[in-house]
Amino acid sequence: DVKVTQSSRYLVKRTGEKVFLECVQDMDHENMFWYRQDPGLGLRLIYFSYDVKMKEKGDIPEGYSVSREKKERFSLILESASTSQTSMYLCASSSTRYGELFFGEGSRLTVL
Amino acid sequence: GIQVEQSPPDLILQEGANSTLRCNFSDSVNNLQWFHQNPWGQLINLFYIPSGTKQNGRLSATTVATERYSLLYISSSQTTDSGVYFCAVNPFTDKLIFGTGTRLQVFP
């Protein structure tokens, strides 16, 4: 079975802090994605990556950056967290560009 | 851009009942997936079904790509089926487009 693991299920951070959300997949997938999910707004794509060291902006990249130094790991970085970034963050991976998507358990971030 | 609409938006069932969830999309798509988001927030894959019919236990799905819709059938529902069901489509671009979801509550 495909396993996508997110480092933290629940985080509480203060405004201005630098936040790292880590995601690891164990199926050698080329493609990895970060989404955020908010009530009434659905799932929105933040960033995605089709290969190591490659990244592409999604629909809402502002305030975020990403890092993909190894194929299995895709990190989402909030350089200076703000209260508007309080949300559920979901990482996903797929073997092909339009292939089946597998999600991690999610990380619920609260910024105070 | 492509529109993905799910119906009904909310569904309340008693344990043991059957249900059908629908996903309509406004343009041709490369693939379609059904997910179940459990009460803890995790999105769990149910079906990857660009066309045709698939079954997995009490759940089955049918996608009629030419008519731009997909159906998810849940038979003999259980309380553990509660949560939100999403369909998501890829309209030949890089980005998966998610539907608005159907919130299912199953009571004992």
C-alpha cells in the first residue's frame, strides 16, 4: 500500500514563526503536492513538484515556499506564519502526472 | 474552467440504507477519483475510475465519461461511512479539480 506520512497531525505556532511541514512518501512517486483545505473554500493547490529540485506554483502560493531535495520528501515552508494560514494542510503523491493521487493524514495548523 | 458539481450536498441515512452520490463535470477529463474524508480529516482513496464500473466491497462506482458524470453507490451503509465524499477530476491539465463534496451522516 502507498503510504504518505506527514510529520505532525496538529501544530500550534505564533505569528511570525517559521513553520516547516514535512511529507514523506514510500512508493517512489515522481509527483508530490501540497494542498490546504478551508471550510467553504474546498481544497486549494499551493505547490507541486514533478521531480527532485523542481517545483511549480499552484493556485495559492503566496506566503509559502517548498523544498524537494530528495524524491521521497516534499516540505512546505511558511517563512513568517500569519493567522490567515491557519488551516488543514494535506500532502499527496502520484506515480504519474495524471495518475491516482494518494493523500497523507493531514496537518492541522493553528497560528495564534 | 471546468465545473465539478456533486449532489446531494448533504445526506442523512440510517444504518443499513443504500445511497447514490453523483458527480457532474462540465468538460472532458483525463481521470476521475472518488475520496472519502473521514472525521479526522484524512482523504482516503475509494476509486480511480476515468470510465467504466468498479466495485470494492459495499462500494461501487460508475463513470460515464461521454455524458460527463460519475456515480458512487454505497450499500448497507454503516456509521463508519460517515464523512465527506469528494470526486476530483483532471481536465487534461496538471491540476486536479475537486468537487464541492457530499456530507454523509449515518446514524445507528
